[in-house]
Amino acid sequence: MRGFGLGAVTIPVMAVAFLGLDKQQIAHSSVVTRTVQQIGGSFGTAVLAVILEGAAGSLRGPAMAPAFATSFEWTIGLTVIALLAALWLPARAVQPARSAA
């Protein structure tokens, strides 16, 4: 489900990032979007690691199962927030069909 959520959000965000750009601006937008992906992924991993560490405390071994459940719940919550935010992305304007003449 998480992969589905990420895929559902990533594709529209990437499409919106390139809307209305000139040919020369596409390369710059590509670099910016890739950089944001890398930083966002690292930041998200760090946040979830802190949540896991806080929930685990001094627990070790099988006793850590509730701590992992807590971090997975946070992961699901953050994915739902991202999906809801994706609903506010601007839609692409439909271009009228060109005639063959």
C-alpha cells in the first residue's frame, strides 16, 4: 500500500513540475525535482528512525514489535497526508485538438 501511495503521489508531482516550462527550463526543473526527492527521502527516513528510537527506548529483540508498529502507523499516516496533498495539485489544461489542414 505504501508503494502504491508513493507512486500515486510521485507521478502527478513530477508532471506538475514540468507544466508550462520552456524547453530550456526543463533541465533545471529536472535537477531541482531530483534534489528535492533525495533530500525528502533522507529527511523522511531520519524522522521515522527518530520515531522508532523514541518508541523503542531501551527495548531490544522481540519486545520491539510495538515500537515498529508505531513507526509503521506513522508511515501510513504520512502517506495519507501526502495523498491528500496531491489532490490539490493543479490539473493540466486540456488543449484543443489541432486539425490536419
